[in-house]
Amino acid sequence: MDDFGTGYSSLGYLRTYPFDSIKIDKRFVAGLSSDSNDRAVVQAIINLGKAMGLTVTAEGVETEQQLRALGMEQCHEVQGFYLSRPLERADFEALLHSHRSKDGQAG
């Protein structure tokens, strides 16, 4: 379920539909370092997702502080401009290959 916690997303949907993952809306991620309410919402979504056996992804990660805060909460996945701008497939494969080479893995 994308943008969990906003719009038409609902806790009831998590019981009704067979979701295997939820994404935390970037508006909550944006306030992680400055808004205690956003921190509380992010923590609650991560804990809820884990308790239900769902993969939790935080979207809109744009700073190292946000990445660290999500890591401390043990969020499963993150995405956002801090890690990379959207890439075409060939560019992504080249990036992935360069990281594997740096790590000493076969590419």
C-alpha cells in the first residue's frame, strides 16, 4: 500500500486486502528530524508493519538524518533522492555494477 497514513489508506485495508508491504508517505519522513509527531507516526507504522509481517518502505528520504532515524527504527527499505535520483534501467545497472565492483563482488 503506497502513501500509508494519508488519503484513502486505512488500517482496515490492511486486514481486508492481501498487502505484503506498506510505504510510509514522504510527508512523515520529511518531518523525522524536526517534528515529534511525525517521528511517532513513522515509529508506529514501522512497528505495525513488522507486527503484521509486512515489509515497510519509507519514501522520500532526502537527508542523512532521515536515513539514520529510519535505520534506528529498523525500517526494512528506504527510497529517495538521498540515495539516488530516478534512473533509467541501463544507468541503474551501471550503478549497481560499480557498487559490486567496489565491494569486491563479481559483476
